[in-house]
Amino acid sequence: MPHPRSVVSFLAIALVAPLLHAALAVAPTSLFPAPGAAQACVDTPLRLSFAEPVARGKAGLIRIVDASDGQVVDTIDVAKATDTRTIGGAGGFQVYPVIVDGDEAEVAPHSGRLQYGKSYYVTADAGAFVCGGRPSEAIRGPAAWRFSTKAAGPKPGSARLVVAADGSGDFCTVQAALDFVPAGNDRPVTIFIRKGLYREIVFFAQKNDITLQGESRTGTIIAYANNARFNPSGGNPFEGESPNPAAAHVTGGHIYRRGVLLAHRVQNLSIVNLTIHNLTPYGGSQAEAIILNGTTSAHAILKGLDLYSYQDTLQINGQAYVTNCHFDGDVDFLWGTGPCYFEGCTFRSLHSGRYFTQIRNPASNHGYVFHRCVFEGAPGVKGNYLSRIAPNRFPHSEVVLIDCRLSSAVGPTAWQLKNDNRAPVGDCPNIHFWEYDSRTPDGAAVDMSGRNPHSRRLEMPADEALIRDYSNPVFVLGGWNPLSSPTFGASADTRAG
């Protein structure tokens, strides 16, 4: 028979242990949507903030419950590192259902689970998160974290939609605003994105006449760690000398799922005044900030953007005009089939001995042309190539620099023909690695005596016609004048001809 004191001690421990666990558990300092919120977006993420850095727990579920009938409408397993979801009508995207960033955890509900004019409450298992080695406390019952959604969405056919990470707009995510635009749209729609951090992959296809307009170039940020290892599905339907647009349908297997923002077969797209950051770490495979798979008459405009990644920062297969943008990258961080015209942009290489571009245009269109752009590097970076190509695969690769500034990050050879650098000059007659009036940052003429012999220095007056043509975006872009676009205003038609 146990000693009476042993029984008392056991009972004391049994009664006190739950209280000790409760005292050790960590409560969030704030929740989003806030408890009692009455105008939540139907695409709202769930955010839990803590007083110190947070991590995902080893087990735990977050549930969203319809307050009217107690039915669970969505469940997110916090311990599950990844999930497979449909984005923009295309399935098979790998995503992170829970992203922890410092003292905040952001949970992404499945698309379409919340409806307008409804009330919901959220529950979270104890230990779903960990702070400082201590488990998070449970969130239970219909009153602790309850909110209501907006009574109705924007009016169909709205010409302006507002995205706001804080819930003050029509939508909380860029993707939901794009999903609202009907397929095949041909009416101008501006999606205004307020300052904030948007942790999402954005994908849309066959939706036209869209402008994504950031409120702040540095304060409106779309960021995600997406790459070819994380989302390896798809392929490039535009690769090679004879692109096959018929293979590029949105439901087919030839759709990229890597990258942060992907626009597929879209006409008249403008992306203006924001930052897109692919958070994939160095060495993490191909990881674009933007992929445009358009057409040679896509009329795409990128203006006033900051794009950050390491490998393949920007890929454009189709027609685009790019102006006043900044790009960070490492390996082939501008690539695609074009035609593309870059004006007044800055390209910064992050490591030595790497490549700014790899352009794969066919004979039927121009490649990438750079006018009054800057090619530079991070401190200490040197020996980079302006472009590289395998001419046996892409014999019409075209990269032309007109009036550009080149820092010491660009090596003296500047151009590379993969596997063919020793080929006799003239064996690659359709490779256009051309420069006109390349200068150093202080304005001195670049010493081009060490250039790859397959490249060409354009000079006045002998090449006056070529220099004039390649200084004109209308010529490079197949007759389209981007400066007449509403993005630049009605009076911007200054160089049509």
C-alpha cells in the first residue's frame, strides 16, 4: 500500500503539471485578421505574431470553422513543410502553407474556402508553433479568433482593383485579384498594390490588358522562395529555333511553375513600380523573379521595377519593353527569346566570372537590345561576360549594347561562345554580339582590344544605319511603339518611325 505522503505528492504533481504547462506556453501578441474584424477579405492569410522569433511546431493543425454551423472549411497542417495547390487555374504548384519570418507566422488557407458575407473562427492546436523552446498555447472555441468577411466582392468588370496586405483593399493577395479578372479579358484593368509584403507565387494565363501598379517601388514587395528544384514541373515551350505556341496551353505540361510571378500567353501586360524578390538562396537552381511567356506581339511593359534573385532573374519569351529597372543576378540572369528592348536599366552581377545574359531568339525576331543601360557588379566582382550562347543550338542569338556604361565587373573578353570560342571568325555569321560606344562609369571609352573576336564593335559613320535602328525600340520590337502605351501617357510618342 502506498504511503499517504506519496499519494499526496502524486496528486499534487498531477494537478500542478497542467498549470505549469499553461504557464510555459506562449500566446501570440497579435492575430490577423484581428479578433472581431468585420471586413476581412475572402483571400485573407492568417498571421500570428509573437514576442520573439517563432518556428513551426512538430505537430499541430490550424482549422477555419464556419461559425454558422460549426463545419470546418479548411485545415492546415503546420508540421507539413509543403503542400500542392492550384494557382491561377494551373495545378501542381508546390507551396509553403506556413511561412515563418522572424516573430511572425503566416498561414495560407486554400483558395476559395472563405465566402463573402460569412463569419468564421480559427482554432490552433497547442504546440503548433514554438517560441524560445516553448510551445504556443492553443486557440480554442468560437470566440477567441472570430472574424467576418466583406459582404460582397468588387463589382464584376471593375476597371480598378486594390490589393492590400493589411486587408484594407478588395483583396489581400495579388493572386486573388488576378483570379477575379475573367479569362480572355480585353478590358483595361489596373490592379493597384498597396505597400506591404506579399508572400505568394503569382500565376495567370490568357488574361489581357492588365496593369499591376505598385504604390511604392521599394515598399510594395512580392517575395517567395520558388525555383526549379522546388517546382520542377513544366518546361520551356519556346526553346529552340522553332517555338511551338500550340504546346503552351495553360492546362498542358509545358508551363513553368518556378519563379515568383509568371504570366503565360498574356497580351498588353504592364508591371510598374514595385519589387519582386525570389528568396531562393545562392546555388538554389534556376529561380526567376519574373517569367513572361508571351508572344512576339505581347506588348508587355516592365517599368520602374527592382528584381532580385541569383540565377535567371528575368526570363522573357516574347515581346517586351523594359525601362528604368534594376536587376540583381548571378548566372544568365536575363534570358529568353525576345524581342526585348531595355532602356535606362541597371544590371548588377553578384559574383565574378558569371554571365549577364543568355538570349535564345530565333531568326524571325530580334533578341535583347540594351540602350543607355549600366552593367555593374557588387564590390570586388570582375571577369563577367555580357552574354554567352551555344551557337550550334541558337545560331541567331542577338545581344546589342548601344551607349551603355560598363564597370570593371565586365571582363575584357565580354562575350562567350560556348564550345565554339576557337571557331574561325565568320563561322557564326548570325550571332550578333554588338556594342556601340561602350564606356566606363566615369565616361571613358572602354578598351575593347580584348573582346571575343566573334563580337563586333559598331562605329560611326560606317554603322550609322545599324546604330540608328537599334536605338529605336520600334525597330527592335517589330513595329510596336511602347511609348504610345497608356503606361507612358498620350504625349510619350517621341520616337515612332
